[in-house]
Amino acid sequence: MPRAKRKTAVPFNPQARVKKDALPAEVIALASQYEIDLAGLLDWKVYPNGKVVLIAANGMKFVAQMEEQPITEPEEVPDGA
């Protein structure tokens, strides 16, 4: 009986990689906080409530709730003073 052949490893599609310029600021900030290489990110997602999820090259999943920036109203400038 013939031996079973192992499947060859298929490399990731190099065209599917996301350029560093296309990443949102939240993803870049979280990746730098966890010292993750941006080129090695497998996937990422930013939720509307501020939650950011990163999948690193080694398969680890990092989740963080980004702090919302408080909306400040502009200060009023006194007239004629």
C-alpha cells in the first residue's frame, strides 16, 4: 500500500497583506503598546464601541478597550478685550 503524501505548506497570499498606511490609528497604537510588528499582523478589527482586536503573527489574540476622547467645547473668547 502506498504511503500517504503530506500536503505542502501553502504560503500566505502576499497580496492580501494590508499596507501600514491603511491601518487605523487605534490599531497602530495598540500594536506599538504590545510591541507587535505591523507587517506581521494576521488580522485586526475595530468595533464602534472602541474595542480593538489584533491577531498577531504567532496566532495570539490581543483585545483592548480604547479610551474615548472626551468632547470638549471650544472656549469662548471675550469680545473687545
